[in-house]
Amino acid sequence: MTRKLLTKISLFAVLLISFSGHAQTVSELSDRIDNLEIANALQKIKWRGLFETRYESFKRSSNNAELFHMKLPMYKVSLDANARVSDKINFYSRFTNSKIFNIQGQGLEDGIGSFESIGGYSYGTDSVVRVEKAYIDYSMTNWMIWSLGRLPTVNGPPTHKWDGVSKQGTYPILSYSSTLDGVGATFKLNQWMPTGYNLALRFLSQPIKSAFFTPGGATFGPFWTPAYTNGTSKNKTQTSNVYVAMIEGSTNKFTSVADEIGLIGQYLKAKDLDASADTEVCYGPSFATTSYPSGKCPQVDYTGANTGILRYDGNTAMWDYSTAVMHMYLDNIANLGLDFNFTYIRSDVHSRGFTDLSAISKLSAANGQKRGVLTDSTTSDHKTGEGLNFMVRYKIPFEFLKNPFIGVEGLKTSRYYIFAGIAREDPTNWHGTMGEAWHMWYNQEIYGNLRLRLGYRKQIDKWAGFAGATNLYGDRTRQNIKTETVYAKLRLDF
């Protein structure tokens, strides 16, 4: 009896151990399957990153009298997450945080500060991570690609030449540099071209809902800062549209002339933009100049010197904007390490209606002034602007210095030139200069993907908008503002 009982107990123990081992094996297999699924998903995502830190010292003067001198340490970090979803679908994204070191108070000019949904990114006053791009490419065929989402219409050529990296954007920097949402189509026609020739057609449609702009950024050039999509007294409901058509060709058949020769032609049309800003610019005694919705300036005493509220109010200011851009480049001319880039832009602004720039308190000089876009007319007017940008870069053949780059570029613009570049890298808006500008730099590899760029920029703004307060409203008048910048930037790609 005792022997039978011991046998049963032993058999039960064996079965229990066996079941426990089986359960453990099932659990381990389940964990392994989960890990494999996670690993498979992660294999589809390719990560890349960029870290920049820079120091800028710039001063601004008018007729040789210094207006201010500012020193700004800044940083930017970007992470790219790209995925090959299938043989026909790819996803691309970039998340960026960029700001001025430890800034406090109301912040700087609107143009340096943070930007909302239709603006883009710049060196701002907060620590918000922004979506610089997020879109899918669907290859219907090997030559037709559809794109949808937040498209990469920033950092266009020739800005990649500054740091000796591959092309970061598709559309020339002078056309526009802003992160806009929309849909695009690309037609790659290489298979119908002779060997060594490339040709592509690109089309974009980017609707802008309730697009009206504040007059911010007067100090740093004629760029646009998004205003409030629903003002306190007006409900903006119309939709504007930005259309872009571009042809891009290149060849490597003439290596005795240059390794690659390229030409880009682009046309942009934006219709029915709303410039009837329902905002106030508040000149307070204890804070920097700041834009607010109409009627929302802080409740402080505006009776002191140089204080007041400048109100931009109107519901009839509409405008159309179009540009034609030609960009040409030659890489490694005659195998000398010399690159050349040239860009020409011609813009046309059709203003319809006006915005009433009324003022109270100490700013009564502007009281009751009505202005259109780039014009004093309150009905209809056309203004045409032009800009020329050239760049020469040379790769110094010194192996012991790791073949550094030196470069120079120049910019010359006319009275009614507009640069639609919100997402730019420099706080003084070099490409938005209304007059002439120069930029010289030296780029040195430190170790691996760590590079140092040292540079000097000079800008001479010869034109200003209405009362010097804005570069969007009113006819432009003569001025003589000089801005000089010395900077150092460290860049790490990983």
C-alpha cells in the first residue's frame, strides 16, 4: 500500500514538473514572438539625427548710429524617423526642437520666436518639439510618385553647401522656405532621357485656411508671422491656395566642365491671401513689443513714454502673390573643387483693399492710416520685386586639414522684394534683406560627422514698410539699416 502511494505521488510530481516546464516554454515562446514582432517593426524604421549648437553676435545700426548689439547662444536638435512600409509606400518625418539658450521674458521679435501650424520652425523661446515634416510617398509606378502630408519645403538649395552635406530640400530657398501641409506629385522622366541626363516635374497644392498675417518681424526683414486664425471680432473662413510647378534637370555628361550641371525652374501662385490682421502690437513699459488678438493687450499703464497700442484692424485687405524662380548650379568645376550656384527670383503682388492701422495712446502719429499690401492704395495695386543670389564654394585640397570648405555668397534685391522664408536658420533673416547682403564662411571637419562653421554676414536694408513698423503693409520708403553678424556653429550628424 505504501509502495503504491509513493508511486502515485512520484507520478504526480513528474506530471507537475512536466506541466510547469511546458508552461514556461510556452511563456518563453510567446515572449520570443513578441520580441521578434517588435524587432521586425523596428527594422522598418530608420533613425537619423542632427544636433547643432551655435553662437551669434550681431549688431544693427542706422546711419552709423548703433541701434543694438545682441549675443545669442542657440541650439537645435532634429530626429528623423523614416520607414519603408512596402515596395510602393515610404514614410518620412522629422521632429525638431530649436531655441535660444535659457531665454526669459516676453521673447524677441515675432520672427525669431516660435511658430504655429503654418509657419515652420526657427530658433525660438520655448522647448516645444515641432513636426518639421511628416508625409508619405506612394509610388504608383517607377516614374510617378504621390506625396501627402507636411511636405519638405524647407532648407532648399543652395543652403546645403554651407555645411558640405547632401541636398536637404527640393525647392530653392529663395522661392519659399516654410513647412506647409498639402499634396504633391512627382514625375521622374529619366527613363525617357538620354543616358547621363535626369529630368523631373513636380507639382504641389498647399491650401491655407484663414491665412492672415500679423505685421511682425519688421526689424528682421519681410517675412510673415501667422496671426490668429479666429480674431475676436472676425471669423476668417475662406481658404487660400498655394500652387507650385517645378521642372528640374541635371546632367553628368560634361565632366570636363563640371561633375554635375543642374537647372531648376519654378512657378508659385498664392491666391486670395487675407492680410486683414485683427491684432494689436503692445508697446508696454515693462515688456518687449508683442502681438496680441485685438483687445487683448495686457492691462497695464500705457501713459508713459514710448508706450501704447498700435492696432491693425481691417476686413478688406486681400492679396495675390506669385513668383518665378530660376536656379542653376555647377558642382566641382573642371575638377578644381569649385562649386557655383545662382538663383534669380521675380515676384508679383496684387493688393486689393486695405488694413486700417489705428493707434491710441502715445502712438497717435499713425492714427487712421489705411494701407494695402506693399502699397498706400486702398483699392488695387500691383508691385513687382526681384532678387539675385549667387554662391561660390571652394574645397581646399589640404588632406592634413581634412579638406575644409570656404565660401562666399551675395544677395541683391529690389524695393518690393519679398522672401517667404519663415523656417530659416539665421535670426537676422539674411535672405530677406531688402537691399544687399554678403555672407562668408569657413567649414572644417573636426572628427567624423562633427563639423565647425565660422562665418560673417553683412546686411544693408535700404527699404522699410509703413512708418518703419511693418514690411507687409504700405509703400516702402528709403532707409539705411546695417546689420553685421559673426557666428560659430558646431554640427553633428548621427
